[in-house]
Amino acid sequence: MPERMEERTSKTAELVRRAQKGDDEAFLELMVGAKEQLLRIALAYLRDEEAALESLQEATCRAYAALGRLRQPEHVRTWLIRILLSVCADERRRRKRQQPMAVLPESAASGEHPGARLELEEAVAALEPKLRQLVLLKYAEDMTVSDIARTLEKPEGTIKTWLNRALRQLRRERAGMEGTEHG
């Protein structure tokens, strides 16, 4: 199994080197290989398919423009995720400025998916951006703490601390919601 991972890493690194030399087909192959994971992350972060697709497109453009600055081709996937997270954060800030806070998400307004899942999504969305990113990467993308640390370029201990803080905040939020329902 480790040999396969090495082969894939080696192939990916070779694609990056070719793309950095101007091979657009190699860049396209890299993006096609990462597209599914990147789209899942964008969807989890933005909770809007159109915005997620636009963010993926913007991240692709930024990655193409910055490809020459990528120093560790074997870490291209984590580099792409960092770029995407930055684009998604920009999009959330832009949307926050444009939408009044009283607007409910469509699913809540129509009553399609009421209940715990919506409350959890709202609680995650209310976390500060760095904590929201951690929760999405850990639980929506099932990334390990070390993968997240490498992606965000932070020590593993910092990631664990932030993840614990996020989970405490989510627990407090949930306890507060349950208290208002029964009180």
C-alpha cells in the first residue's frame, strides 16, 4: 500500500513539474484529480453549489497563476486546499456584506430539512473562520490532524487546540439550543 502512495506522489510531483514548465495538459490532469475533493470542501464551507463551483474555478485560476511559486510538488493537494479555503473565505465575507442577517437559508425557510442537522450547520457556520475550516476539514473531509496541520501550515498541537476549542463552542451552542427548547 505505501508503494502505491509513493507512486501516486511521484506521478503527482512529475505532473507539477511539467505544469510549472508550461504543460497545460499536466495542470489540467492535476486539477481533474483534485476536483472531487476540492468541490466537497467548497460545498461544505459555502453550502451553496453555485458558489462552490465558482470558488473552485477561482481557486483553479489562482493556482495556475501561482504554480511557479509551489516549492514542494509532492504537497500540491494541500496547497490547492489552502488556496480554495482562502477563496471560500473571501466568498463568505463578500456574501455577508451583501445579505441581510435576517435571511434564512432556503432549506430552513421552506421547512425541507428542519432540526438537528440545520442547527449543527448553523452552529458550524457561526464559528470563527479558522475553527470552521478545521471542523470542515476534519469531519466533512475526514482529514487527519497531521494532514490539516500540513494544509494550514500550523503545528499539530495548534490544530488539536483549535479543534478542541471548536468542539467546545459547538457543544455550548447545542446545550444552549436544548435549554431554549425545554425552557
